[in-house]
Amino acid sequence: MRRSLTSLDVLAMSLMGNENMWQNKKGSGDEIYSTIFLAVIAVAVILALAFFITRAQGNASYYEQYYAKQIALLIDYSKPGSEIKINIHDTDSLIKKNNIPLGEAFSFEGNKVRVKLSNSLGYEFSYFSDVKITKAFEYDDNGSLILNLIVEENK
């Protein structure tokens, strides 16, 4: 008398490539391919996790997104002629640690703000205002890095 197959039995048979895995003692060549395939998938997942862990070290990706979005919001709510001062002391250590030139850390081109605090591409966020942004950096009396933005009409 033969028992009925459960979904787990069907899954096991499809993974092993045999109709009945207990009767075929010699094995088939398909088993090695499925094992190699699973090993390659496992290595790919581990490499992807390692990439994201190293990217998140130092919170560079967090600060890139945070400052890009906040600066874009400030630009959208500003009128031409406005001057915006932003304390970016959180980014100063990341910029120095990753050897990013200060001028490249914050850039404004084509209605987009790009914040780059690591050796990756950085994070880019669009703003809607059609304005020209002039930037400058300074340190305040406490030693905090300040980003000065001047919002001008785009000509």
C-alpha cells in the first residue's frame, strides 16, 4: 500500500530530482548541480549582507539621506535672496575619515542636491524650486562645521 504524497514530499522530490530518493542509491548528476546552485546563492547573500554592513558603518548612508532631504526641503521653502545656515557637525568626522573633499561632500546641480560622505556615489535628492545655490563652509566658535547656502534666482 502506497501512502499519499504531502506537499513536503513533493518539494523534497523536486529539489532532489528523483521520484523516490530512497531507492536510487547511485545518485544522479542533478544533485551536484542543485548543491552548487544553493552554495552560489548562499555566497551571494552573504556578500550582499557584507556590502550593506560595511556601507552602513559610520552611519554615512543615514546622514547622506538625512541631509540631502532636509536641504532640499529648505531650498523649496526659501525665497531667492535667502541665506541658509546649517550645522553639519555630524558629517565632519565622516568627511575627514573617508577623505572626501569638502566641496564634493555637498553639491548642487540641476535642481538636485547630492550629499557624499563616503566613497560611494552618495545620495541625491531633487528640489522643485528653480534657483541657483551658492555654497560655502565655515567653522563656528565651537568648532562645528557650518554649511552656508545662498539661494539666488536662476538666470
